[in-house]
Amino acid sequence: MPKRNDHKIKVVELFAGVGGFRIGLEGASDAYETIWNNQWEPSTAHQDASLVYRARFGSKGHCNKDINTIPTSDIPDHDLLVGGFPCQDYSVASTLSRSGGIEGKKGVLWWQIYRILDEKGEDRPNYLFFENVDRLLGSPAKQRGRDFAIILASLADLGYVVEWRVINAADYGMPQRRRRTYIVGYREDSHVASQVQELKQWVLYDGVMAKAFPFTLKDKSLSEFRLEGSIQEISDCFNKAGKESPFGQAGMMRNRQVYSVDTEAV
């Protein structure tokens, strides 16, 4: 387990944009310290988001290079990895049937997250916090839920317990209807993971998401199953005959065992 300063939670921010995660975390507590961040937009020579980020936070620890080209050894060890990994290929901006999902041009950037965690080995962070569009749980159209199944299985294989929740900001007091999937991961040997006894209890009552964003579960929405096979087999076969995604709006995965439900915000 990576060593950490008791007074600071060291954060690395990937696909940083103009610093949304940093603003939220550092605004919530001075315990969070963003030590390295990466923002690169491949489709343009003028890196506007990077310029805004540096104008606000300074250039220290900022990297404006293609994440595909950055050796993991250049990324400092940290406690928390965050990022809104690019989602244009399966966002509401395109129809679901046309979306490329995790195989799309930007969807493949998920594998850069995986690469970094894998290559960090025993120094990989204890905690993960990712954000994506709500459509992630049901993409691609021909194999509903496959992309999310790949993400969960690959994180399980790296030793993480994962919970997720689809949240509409408007349901919890924000002046914007914005539905996003939030994914939080804990290393099996971390303090938070040691508190997880039952998946159901954590999802409904005890978990980070349940406490922060209370909800009641929808009737007849329970889904429990195991992610079987290699990542390649999941990619090829997951839910191939299914018309709907098996992933509910709130859920938990441990050792590839999945528990999920649909929610009504309180």
C-alpha cells in the first residue's frame, strides 16, 4: 500500500479539463492536494482548457501532453486518482446506435487509466473517483452494458471494490439537470474497503454514495450477477442477447460479484 502523509490526500487528476475535480475536492477540504494533472485535447493545436487550468492553478504539476505518450514512471505516486475520462463517443451528443462506446476513438482512453493503475503495481492509489455520462451503463446499443462490465471487471482484476451511482444534479439542489455516472473505487487493502460487509447494505445504507445522496429503491429493480470470463470474453459475449443493460442506477462490485438497483432520489 502506498505511503501517505496523514495530513494530505495526494490527488492526480486525469483528463482534467479546466479543473472540475480539483475545484470540488479542494473546495470541500484542504486535506486534498492535487500534485499532478493532465489535460490534452488531440483535435486542436490551441489547448484552451490547459491554458485556463494553468491560469487558475499555475503550471506546477501540470502536463499538457497526450496521456498515451506519458510513461507511468512520470506520474507521481498518489492516494486518489480522479478523472472524467472522455465520453464523446457514447454521450447524448450522438445517438446510441451510432456511438462507439469503449471501442470509440476517445472511449479507448479508459485503457490509459487501466495502464497507469496496472503499471503502478503495489504503489497504485488506494482510491479512485471517476465521472462519465449516464449512458455509460447501457452502451453500446448492440450489447447493452458491455462497456461498464469491462470497466468493472478490469478494476476488480486490479484489486478494487467499486460502487457507482447515476445522479441528476437537479435532484440534490443544483440549478441544472445534469445526469452523470459517478464511479468510486477502493483498494481491497484500504480502510474504506475493510468497512464493506455486504454489498446490499453498502449500496442502500452505508456507502459513500448512499450517505451523500439518499434514495429509495425502485420496486423490482434488483439485479445480481457475476462478471465471468476474461476481459476479452466479456467484450465479446457480455449480454449479447439482452435488450436491456443489467446495471441499475446504483450498485456495487466486489470480486466481480455485482449488486445493483434503480433509484428514486430523496
